[in-house]
Amino acid sequence: QYSFKEVFGTLVAQKELFDVVAKPLVEDLIRGKNGLLFTYGVTGSGKTHTMTGSPGDGGLLPRCLDMIFNSIGPFQAKRFVFKLDDKNGVDVQCEVDALLERQKRDAMPVPKTPSGKRQIDPEFADMINVQDHCKVEEVDEDNVYSVFVSYIEIYNNYIYDLLEEAPFDPIKPKWNNCNTPVRNGDFIPPQSKILREDQNHNMYVTGCTEVEVKSTEEAFEVFWRGQKKRRIANTQLNRESSRSHSVFIIKLAQAPLDADGDNVLQEKEQITLSQLSLVDLAGSERTNRTKAEGNRLREAGNINQSLMTLRTCIEVLRENQMYGTNKMVPYRDSKLTHLFKNYFDGEGKVRMIVCVNPKAEDYEESLQVMRFAEMTQEVEVARPVDRPLCGLTPGRRFRNQAFREELSRKLEMRGGPINGETEEQCVSEMFLQNFPPLPSCELLDVNDDQTLPKLIEVLEKRHKLRQMLSEEFAKNVLAFKTMLQDFDSSVVSKENYIQGKLSEKEKTIAGQKMELERLEKKIKTLEYKIEILEKTATIYEEDKRNLQQELESKSQKLQRQASDKRRLEARLQGMVAETTMKWEKECERRVAAKQLEMQNKLWVKDEKLKQLKAIVTEPKNEKPERPSRERDREKPIQRSVSPSPVPNAPPVRLRHRRSRSAGERWVDHKPPSNLPTETVMQPHVPHAITVAAASEKALAKCDKYMLTHQELASDGEIETKLIKGDVFKTRGGGQAVQFTEIETLKQESPTGRKRRSSPSNPDPPEDAGDSEWTDVETRCSVAVEMRAGSALGPGYQHHAQPK
């Protein structure tokens, strides 16, 4: 949860938002204080809509302009009375100079600034049609006001004037004195405006176009002209995404009237210049969501970098205030923070509107925005003290206006000049009051001798008085002439003295002007060098940042390669150990099988030698009669006498063939198509799992495999093959069998192969020819013959008497 001073819903009206957020800033602007209002949020959250509004519902900017002109409308000065200089100051011109400026402007062929009497552009007419007529209640009527507007944008950390008529220069490669590129792929952006600091330590943009406007329509038309030049682009999240920070600056110049209330006071110290900055910040965005590439990716990086610098400045200010530290605030890392450095230092009021998009995809970024906005509330900046007012009598404008209205009324009533007649009448009346009054001149009787003498006496007195006044007037005239001559001589002497002083001062001023020109040239040269050094430093910083990123990426890659190498070494060591153990077992098994095979061969040879020796050393007896086949079938077959074996010879024992790996677990695969052989010697494997079909479950439990396969031999007998193999686990989690050995079990019927039982009698009789010969099957009921089997191990063949 985050707490803010005011929270507005999705259906809030623009007027309600303006009354709470922007109206106090406009009131401070008219009272001579600075203000800063900016919108902050992720891309597509409605920042530009909040600032400019929509047709029929104007945003904060047109409402601020409407409130300003509603408040100062009757008190505005004529054009060019206030004139801004190129050092963030303002001068007051006299009426004559202002009139010349207006005439020069009217004579220029270029189009003039928009006039309020012209027809409004219908493209934005509905945005500025505000019917609220909101205005500031307490406006100083003894001041005159003028409004100046300018519009700039900060794009890729460069400042551009959106009201400049000259087109933007295309990006050109940077060349050195040898007409060769400084570095391959090194480009510089178009020439941007420069930030400077005035004598009051306020930051301003040099060479920025500032237009004097006299109405809301005129000011908004200037804004709309610059808005069309603003850089916007289409991204995955916003069809018209702002790719730059825009700053609309409203400057209000005000100065008091003179004592008569007619003209502006020609004192620069009494001029107040305040400004309100309306900032539409570009939204922070993640490139993996916007799918930005090329220029869009570079723009997004610069936008995020400037917003990160703003956040860093706020965090350092908060840390300095909370913990009493004195860390340097990195204003110069971004043009955005450098431009508004004075606001963060306390030169005005700052308001921030946080725009939040309720989409679920923007949840994490909106949390970051609200966390930063909540932190900015903890930063407090010192407020400047208000400037003292001038010592002139308030209300002089209206008194002068009332006097003029009364004078015009009297002129209309009398039909001529009123002031001249009244003054002459007053002077004549005062002059006539000094003369003796005339007696009555009416003659009622012919013999009246008193009226005429009295009249003559009075007229003589008046004549004498007139002569006295004439003489006094002549004396006064002479005295005044002498005084004028003395004053004239003194003035001439003073003029000569002043002329000498002025000539000296003019020489001094000329020398100072030359010095100033030299210093200005030097300043321009140094500024040019500083600009080059700043650009070089920026290039080096970018190279350093890129090299650091490359170094980090390569170090991470080396770490990954080292970890992969260690894993591979461990894996190879495990595989080598496993393979070594496997081949050691295989070698031991093959050696044992070879030893057993050789022992079997030696034993077979020994047995054959013993039997041959026994046959050779057998005593000669009478030749027995060879019985007939009928008798042979009737009586049991007698074995041939064999000599007793040598005492140290191992006896032949009838036993089951036991596998060499009896201690291991086997899978005995016997297909259901096999036939029982019913032989005495049967293959026997202990601890075996007998299955009719091989399955992964059975193979997983054992490490040996044996397949019993039967086929018909060339002589018509059944031949049984025991195919053996080792069971291995595969990487995919299955089981694999590697065949290593084949044993062949063959059953043979008795054949006619016979041998001489006693070769000592060379001439057997004819009737006893059959009795002289006997076969192995008649001598031994069961015989075992061992011969070499396959190359992988010994083979066994079973011989038994047929039933």
C-alpha cells in the first residue's frame, strides 16, 4: 500500500484534477512565484492526455492558459512593452520603442504570431473551449502583465526548440581537420540548445524561441504548432508513444505603473518575471515488452536513463535531509534534472501527477512508479521569501481612469476646454479684487455734481494703482531677467563641466565596451571549447560504459565457461572412472573365461589320453561273439572295460552348467515358442527372473540378460543358443542390452560311428565282426564332450543315450 496527498479515480473530470493540482500553481505564477508540474508514469498510462486533454475536454495546459488570461486580461500591456533579453531577463521599453517594434513586425513579410481575432484551427478548437471562466480573485490592478511561451523537448539527452522555424539538421558524421572521420561509426546528433545559468543562478535554454501571446487561443496555437514537431513513434504498448520529454514554459512579466497610473515604471528592479513549467515526461518502458529495435531501443535507453537520474536526485535530496549528509546531487547527469535544478533547490513549488494504468501487465512497473512517487513526498525544499512591493500609492490606475472619464464628460458637456477658462477666470478675479470698487455711474439729476467726481477719483486711483503695478511688474521682470541670466551662466558652466565629464566617461565606456567585446569573444571561444570537451567527455563516458559492459559480459562468459569446464571435467572423470571399472570387469571376465576354456581343453586332452592309454593297455581276451541285434536288445548293454583312472585325475561329475556370474541378477528370457529338450544337463541360472517377453520393468531390476533361442540344425536336430548380455541404463532413463557371449547347446541322436574296443587283434573272425566294434554310447551311458565354443567363451555339447 502507498499513501499520497490526493488519489483520483478512473472517471475523474479534468476540471476536478485542475482545481486540486494546477490551480494553486497558476495563482502563485500571478503572484510572482515559480512552479513546476510534471506527469510521471509508465508508457501508455495517459500522461499526454492528462496534460493536453481531448476534444471537448481540455487538459491541464489549456485550463492553465485560460485561467491566466481570464485573470490578467484587462491589465495586459501592449506588445513589445516588455522585451526578453538573451540572458533570461526582461526589459521595459518606452511607448515609442514599442510602437516602432510593432510597426516593424507589421511590415515583415513573414507570418505573424497568431492573433485572437483570427479563426481558430478546428483541430484544437474544442480543447480550449473551456466554459468555467476560472480566474484569480486578487490580482494587483496597478501592474501591467505580458505572457511569453516557449516549447522545447529533450530527445536522447539533447534539447531542441520545437518553435524554431529552421528544420532539424540530419545526423552527419564527425570529421577532423584532415577531412577524415574521427572514428568509424562515430556520429554526432544535430546541434542542440545549450543550458546556461543567469545572474540569479536560474537555469535557462539559450537561443530558445519565446513568443509573446495575448490570448488563450493564440498561446494554444503556438503550443499545437510545436506539438506537431514532437517525436512520437509506434510501439507494441502505445500507438503514439512519446519518445522525448516535452517542456512547455509560460513566463509572466509584470511591472508596476508610475505615480500617475499612465505608463509602466521604467525601473528594472521593479520588474517581476515568474514562470510555470508544464512537463510531459516520456514513459519508462521495458524493451522486452515493447520489442524495440534500432532507434527505438536507443530512445528507450535514454528515456530510462534520464528518469533514473531524476530518481537518483530525489533519493540523494531525501537522504541529505533525513540524515544530515551533504552528498552532491547529480543534476548534471541529465539535461532534464539540470534544467529544473532550481526547483529542487527551493526556487518554486513542484507538483507531480502519477499516472497509473490498471492493466495487469503493468503491475510490476506501476509498483516501482508508486514507490518512487511516495518517496518524493518526503523531500522538502526551502521556499524563497516574497519580494518587497514598491512604495507607490495603490489604486492609482483606477483613480487616473476615473479622472479621465470625468474630464471627458465635462468636455462633452461644455463643448470646449474647461481647464483654461477656469484658470483665466480665477486670475482675473484675483487681479480685479486688488482695485477699488467702482461707484454707481447712474446720473439721476442734471445738477448731480457728486457722481462724476467720485468716478473720476476712483479711476485716478485705479490709474495710479495700475502704474504702480506696472512699475513693480517691470522691476520684477528685470529681476527675473537678471536671475535667468545668472542661472543661464551657471547652467552653461555646469554644462561645460558635465560635457568634460561625459567625454571622460564616454572614453571609459568605449574602453570598457572594447574590453567587454574581447571578453565576450573569449567567453564564446571558451564555451565552444567547453561544449567540445563535454561532447568528448560524453563520448568517452559512453565508450567507458560500453567497455565496462563488455568486460562484465566477457567476465560472466569466462565464469560460465570455467563452470562448464569444471562440470565437464567432473563428468569426464566420472565417465573415465565408470569406463575403467567396466573394462576392468570385462577384462577380468574375459581372462577368467579364457582360463576356464584352457583348463577345459587341457582336461579334455587329459581325458582322451587316459582313455587312449586304457584302450592300448587293455589285455587281450578271447574274442567274444558278437550277439545278434535281438540279443543286444534283450539283454542289457555291457560297457567296455576301461582302465581305472589315474589317482590324481579329477573325476567326471554330472552337474548342471552354472553361469560364471551366478552371484548377479539375471533376466531369463524364454519365448513361449521354445520346445523342452528333456536333456540331463539343463542351463540353470540362480536368482533369475524368467519372462516370456523382455520388459523395461524386468530389465531395471537386473544387470544381466539371457535369451534362449532354438533353431533346427543342418542334421535335423534342435540346436539351443543361450545369448547373454549386460544391461545398461541409458541417458533417457531407459534400459539397453549389450550382447557379450553366446553358448550353444546341441542334442544329437546315436550315430553309426564306432571304434575298435581292442586294436591288438588284427584278424577278427567274420562271424564276430560286429562284436569287435563298440561305440561310445554303448560304453558310457552318458558322455560329456567339451570343445571350444565361440570366441567369447567355452561351449558345451550334451550327448545322451536315446530313449
